[in-house]
Amino acid sequence: MRVQAIRSVAVVATPLLFVCAPSALGAASKGVSVKINGGSLAIAFSAKAWSAIDSGSTTAGSHTSAIVPGAEATPRTFVFPFAKGTLNSVTALGTLSAKGGLRTETHLISGLFETASSATATGPLISISPDGATLSMNSPNADPPKLTIFKLALAHAKVLGTRHSVTISKIPAILTSAGAPFFLDGSIRAGQQIATVTIRAKG
């Protein structure tokens, strides 16, 4: 019993830090699996993309806003609290679900809406596998409802992980063909990087 108590104290007092560029995402044997129940997901749109997808007025163009508990933390940046998931502390393999979503509104362009004047996408889901990484949401305006909005370019991103947290900063977010209609602007096309995604996940 005494040996077990010493080991427990040692783990808490000296947390491990893993730093890795996930160029070899298949190396799942490295690191530890971190069960996530907190932290946040941030989507930061580029200034050029934002000027195209949000005019600030639904009567003069389109407007994009957060669905609570998501929030617009700063202009062009939306933050969503993580609900649950698991990530490997080195390879980042795993899935994370967040709360909140995005709403786009317009009176000029049909886009994904068809005859509606607004669309919503909720429940951000990050999926990271050896085949790649995506950010998807559920939209009642899409068919099927699961809408993969971004492909995440993790090749040059660095994963900072401990036994209790995983952070991946400024991941390039590439717009997909399925996600492009959600933003209702012809100048925003699939294959373009229009945002960066930052994951700050806590166990």
C-alpha cells in the first residue's frame, strides 16, 4: 500500500509533456489516451473570408452568428465548449464533440437554404484518424444532416499533450464542397483555406 501511494503522488507532481508534429498519425502506440470533458474549440476566420461571408447585415448581404453556448469571442473568431471525447496525447487520434453552433442569415442568396432565409449547423465534431482530420456539424438544411464543413491540415501542426490535456493551435481549415454552400458566397469556394482551428482540450 505504501508503494502505491508514492507512485500516485509522483504522477501528480511531475506531469508529462508530449510535443509532436502529427506527421505519422498511425503511431497510436505512443502517448496516452486523454478523456476529454472540458476546454474549447476555436474557429478563426481569415479577414478576407469574413468580408465575403459576413456583411454584418441580412438585408445587405449575409450575417453569421454563434448559437449558444458557442460565442463570438472576438470579431471573426467563434469559440465552442467541448462536451466529451478522447484524444491521444501525441498523435491526436480521436474524436471530440462540442456544444453550440453557427447560424447564417440572408435575404439575397438562397445557397444551402433553398427557400429559407437562414440555416443552422450545430454540435461541432472533430474527427482525427490516420486518414485525415475533419470538422463537421449537423444541419437540418443539409441532406444528409451531417455536414463536413472543413478538412483540417494537421501535417504541420504541433500537438502539445499531457496526461490531462491536448492542445493543437492554428490548424489550417480547408473548406469542403459540402460546406461551401453554408456560407452563401460565390467567392468562397471549396479547397480554400478560410479559417484556422485551435483545439484546447482538457480532461
